[in-house]
Amino acid sequence: MIDNKTVTAIILVAGNSTRYGKNKNKNFEIVNGKPVLTYSLNAFDKNTYVDNIIIAIKENERQEVKDIINKESPSKDISIITGGDTRKESVYNCIKNVNTDIVIIHDGARPLIKQEHINNCIENMREFKGITVGVKSKDTIKITDENDIVINTTNRSNTWLIQTPQCFDRDTLLKMHEKYKNDDVTDDCSLLEKDNYKVKIILGDYSNIKITTSEDLDIVKKFAN
């Protein structure tokens, strides 16, 4: 608990894994003898700030998620909530069903998350309504128009690649989801940015990759414990 505030961890596993290309939810792939989801579940289960955990699922995968939870026997209370058609809908379904002060949202397909990054996100909630983990871009990033013509080049020193977890004041995030319910965004920080909230980026780790392709899975297998 931080400043007497309660914390819910939300783990998202309801995606379609379209880019993964195996007609299988990547969260259930086996890495060193354990499903990918197990790594994120265990990371938040042992975190001292987190009070309880919600896992957003596809309804037809409920039993598979239950089996993983039962096998791990986590010490914290675990809830399973059916996600939506998009990441944004899945998050909304979760946050409207919790009443904790803080929510910390993580992609289940990022199994290499470290405790220090979870802690840094939550601890910085003393000063901000929204926090995200990210890493500095190693490459120059160019912005193009719809015809792939360059219209701007970013300053590499100010350019970040955003990861999860992302941490929020629950009431603020819920309000932004309801205010911008028709807007298409790829991460929850974008919703706060629309109302000019200051969102803090915490320096993460390049190893905290999201499994998107089978090649990513091979990389994770080399680093996972």
C-alpha cells in the first residue's frame, strides 16, 4: 500500500494475437515450462504494493486461464473479467468493476517485467495521475503522411518506445474512458493526454518486450527465468 491507497493490477490477455500468426493466444505459449501468462501473474502476485489482480480474457479461454491460476495458487485475490473487442474496451470492462485507488495495467504478453519497474510506476503515483514504462528510441523515427511521405523527423533524445505496465488514478482513468469512449487509442495514457494531464515516463528495460511474433517468443525464452 502506498500512502494508504489500494492497488489493483490488471493483466490483459484478451487480444486476438493476429500478428502472432499461429492461430493461438500467445499468452498460452510455453516458455521454459510455463505459460507466458504465468510470468506476469507471478510478478504482480508477489509485488508488495498490489492488493488484488484482474485478468481480462476472451470468454472462450476462461477455463484455460482458470487452470493457470489454479496451478500457480497465487496469494492475492484473482478475478477474471471478459474483455472487449479492443484493448480499450477490455481495460474499461476492468476498471469499472474495481473500486481501488490505483490501477496498474500490463500486457500479459510482456513476461519479462521486473519488480523495480512495477514499484517505480506505483511510487510515482504520489505526483502524477498517469505513469508508463518506456525506453528511449535507439533509432531515428520519422512521421509520414498517408502516402508514406516524410512530414517530420523526431528528436531521438526525446523519443520513447512505450511499454507496460501503465499506472493510473482509477477514477481519473475511468472518467477519461467514458469521456472519450468513441476515440480509438492504443494505450490508456493517450486518454489522459487528451485532457492535458501530465503523464510521466519511467525508464524501463529493453528486455521488457511484448511477444508479437514467433521471433519475439524465441528471445523471451533466452531471458525468462
